[in-house]
Amino acid sequence: MSQGGVSQSIAAQAEWLRPELENLTLSSSVLWKRLNVRTDIKPVSNRPSRIPFQVQTGGRPKVAQFDGANLGRGSAPNEAPGSLSCVSFLLASEYTALSEWSTDSNEKAIQNFVTLTHEQAAQNFGGFLDTLVCRGAGANEIDTVVSTVTGGIVVNNADAFLDQQFVAITHAIGTAPFATVQIQSIDIANNTIWLTAAVPAGVIVGDVLLAEDATGQANSGLFGLDAYLVSGNVGNYMGISRAAYAGKFSTPTIDLGGAALTPAIVRALQMQQILALGTDNDGKSNIAHCNVDVAAAWENNALNVQSIIRNQIKGQESTDMLGNQYATTIAGRTVLMNVRAQFGILDLLDLSTWFMIQVRANDLYEVGGQTIFPAYGNDGGIASSLMFYLCVVCQVGCGQPRKQARLSNIAIPPNIVA
């Protein structure tokens, strides 16, 4: 007889399971969460909502001649109506009956799979909507193709996507998508979305990556920062031609062209805000919305001017040149760091001027009080899979484009992103 080895005793060995389920995925929202919990969310019908703006001031100042001369005709303020229409989004989740039964008690599993699926569905839906707000120019854009590799697409910010997400691809806004791909995994270290299949033929640099089932048409999706924070008089603002009221819908913007972020340039941007609407528009109510690269670039300004006077140091330990966290303000404005924000951009946002309209609030899709639905097989029998849907019908608006400000094309510090 052979000696008893480990393979002979494996059947009776107890198996240890670490009682922690480590989450290796990104599931959160930052800017969307701020907008979604605000009190100025207005329930609306499915008709377009009218958003009024005063686009011109009134009055006709001139030199007066009061000795019998004609005083002339006057003028009054001019108003123009914009409009917003809600758009619809959903997140579909599915699990099997056996996955529910196998994890429905502490004796069976360390995590109830159904509870986990519901909790992360809400987080992932918020993350998806966060991306659309951070990027949204009105066509449900997510990112663009930087390059392609075997089995993956290199993008500007892989954190803008979700694992297992389907993404539509179009050559340009205004044209229909020509392909749809599914993401296997997002990889921020390489700024790559790895796909479940080969990269479709025809994908080229500059192609636009859209939310699944997006039409690719302008003004068909959620309006976000790229829709409202526009410098100049091209295009329209909630349907109002910017050129018709030049300057009124132009957001103070400075394009750094790849230069480093400095205190002087941030102050210059704030001065542009004051020039736009006067000294009352001093930006004190702004928050600084940015990704980690801008936060690091801002902190580098302080690191560059630090010095150590050795004879004033007490003890034997060298001085730690960094505090225990990054700077939480930029020019006195609270930093709202968002890993889904676009790299190289600092947005100064006055959230008191942002609002949301909604036909239906973010919630579970319901039919006759039922929110969990069975799947059906090809023969009409009930499949042992259960589905639920989170859905929202809404639109985001910004009432004061000149109370916001944008710094673009900021140099990204080394070693932050691939």
C-alpha cells in the first residue's frame, strides 16, 4: 500500500473562507449624487419644459437736452425662452434562483447575493449617470478612442466606464453607431477598456464611445458639463442660439494648451467671472470639480515653494514634506474630486444654479406593484432567472453659464495616468 498523502485526505479537510468579500470594482457617483439630492428637482410632464432667461438689459442712456428737445424712445429688458426635454435611462440586473437560494443565510454564504446585486445596482447606475453629467454634451457621450490594442480600446479615462457595460461606437456625433461592444474589465492603470471579443473592424482614433442604444444624434441625450460650459458663441443653449445673444451664454474659459496649473491662472479665471457678471459674481459659492490629476497639479504648486531650515527642526526624524491628505481647496473653493471627471480640466461650479427636471425619479421599474420579473424560455416556460430594472426619466439644466468657469488642457503631472 502507498503512503497516505494529502490527496487521500483532501475530502475530510475543512475549508477556511475569509469572511470578507473584497470589491475590486469602481461603484460610486460624485457630481450626479450632488445634483440628485438637491431640493430644486422639479417633477414635470413629458412635454418640453420652458426655461426663461433675461438675455438683454433695458434702457437707452444718452446725453440729455431738456430745453424742448425730443427725449427719444426707450427700451426694456429682453427675455428669451429655452427648453429642456427629459431623456430616459435604465440599468438592468439579473440573477438566478439558485444564486438566491445558495446565499440567503449566514450559514450558506458570507454575502447575500441578491442584497449585493441590489445595492451595487444603485451604485453603478449612479456611476453611469455621473459619467454622462461629467462628459455630457447632449448625445450620451462617454469618451473617445485614443488607440486600439489586441482585445481592448485605449481611452482618455477608463474609470468613466463600468465592467460588463455595453458601449456603442460611432465615427462622429450626428451619425448612427456602427458597432456595439461589451466591456470585460476596466483598467485605469493602462487607461484601457478590455472587451469580451475582438475590437470591431473599422474602429479608428477619435471614434466616439456612447451609452448603449444611444442614437449618436446631437441633443438626444443628457446635458452635462460639456453642453453648458462652452466658451464662445457657437451652437445653442437649451435651444437658444448663442450667436443671437453673443457672450450671454459663454462660460469664462481659459485653455492652457498643455501648460502647468498655477495660482495666477486660477485667479485670472476668477477675474473673468467677475468681468462677466460683476463683482457680485466673485465665485465664492463655487466648488472645484476635477479629477485626481488636477488636485495633484494644484498641490505641486505648494511643494515647489517648500524649504527646510535644518537648525529649526527638532528631534531626529526627517521632515515629511507632505500632509496626510491632498489639498481640499483650490483658491479657497472646496475640491469635489471625481475619478469620472475628464483629465486636464478644472471646473468651477456654482451648484446653486444647477437644477434637474424629471418625469420619473430614479427608482425600480414597477408593474402592478411588482419589481422583480421572471425571464421566459423560448418555449414560453418560466426560466429560473429573475430581473429588475432601475430607471429614471430626467434632464439636467444650468441656469447661469457665466457663474461657472473652466480651465482646460491642464498639464497632467507625471505618473498619474498612463
